[in-house]
Amino acid sequence: MKQRNPWAVVGLSIITFGIYGIYWFVSTKNDMNKRGETIPTAWLIIIPFVNFYWYWKYAEGVEHVTSGKMSQIENFLLMVLIGIIGMPITQSAFNNVGASDTAVSPSNPNIPIPNETTMIPAQPADPATASITPQTPVPAPPSAPTPETVAPTTPQAPPESPVTVGNPGQPQDLNPDNPVPPAGPTPPPTNPPLVQ
């Protein structure tokens, strides 16, 4: 509920010959309807006798918004019998509701702002005195590979190159059963000994 000075409501209503009073009724009705009340249109204020029904519904909204701190009958009698005095009293009740709203988070009205009584105490800094609590393992995201799904990779040896013996650049077969003479110039044959 919007915070207003209760006596300013009275003063402005007197200065504007009641026009501000009608504006005040419309504004507070809209504030209460935002909180879930079903107060009908404020045009009913200007209709004789029907305006009593409107004041009754307005007083019902005041009772619900103030959580019963101002009853429906009390507010109805204040507005109908002594309206100029009932307005600041009702506005004071609205201000109390607005003051309690400041202790509520603006992003979510159902979550109160933490204070000394609602905050969780801090854990001790000394690891010897801190209690160890088991932690629940966090599962890996579906897109991330797990160790079970990743195939182990084995290092592969580089391909073997043929071994060269003698003349580099020429592959040699090292099979002892099938010797291959080295390529290149053949050595001159040795002269057989002369027969005499």
C-alpha cells in the first residue's frame, strides 16, 4: 500500500472541496484490488444509496488488507458517519501495511528479505571444528562424454621403414635364407691362383 501522510489526506480533501477525497478512495481501492480484493468501480460513490454498498465492499477490502486490524464494520461506520475523520484513520492502517511491505523482497512478494533472524549462520573457518558433510555427486551433463563412453586410445607405433645395409637408399631383404646382394658396383672378382 502506498504511504501517505494521514493529515495531508484530510487537508487536501478540505482544500479541494472533497475532490482529493474521491481521488484517495479510487487510489486506495486500486491498491487493494492489486492485492486480490474485488472492490467495484468507484463511480458507485456518486450514486445515492448505492454508495453505501460501495463503502461496505471498500470496508471489506480494508479488513482483509489490514489482516483484521481494522474490522469491516468499524471502517464502514467511520467512512459513512464521519468520513473526514475516517480517512486519516484508514490511511494510518494502510501505512502500517505499507511498512510491513518494505520487509518483503520487491522481486517476489512471498519471499522476505533475509535479516539476522532468517540468515543461515556461517560455517566455522577452522577446518578442525568444521563438520564434514557428505556431498552428493553431481551427474555430468548429457552432452559431456563420460569415462565409460570414451574409448581408450592406445599409442600406435610409427610404420617401420625398410632397413638398409650397405648402400643407403636401397632396401635390403634381411632374410638369411634369401640373401640379396647389395646393389651398386660389384667388387672385382678376385683372380684365381695360377696353375703351374
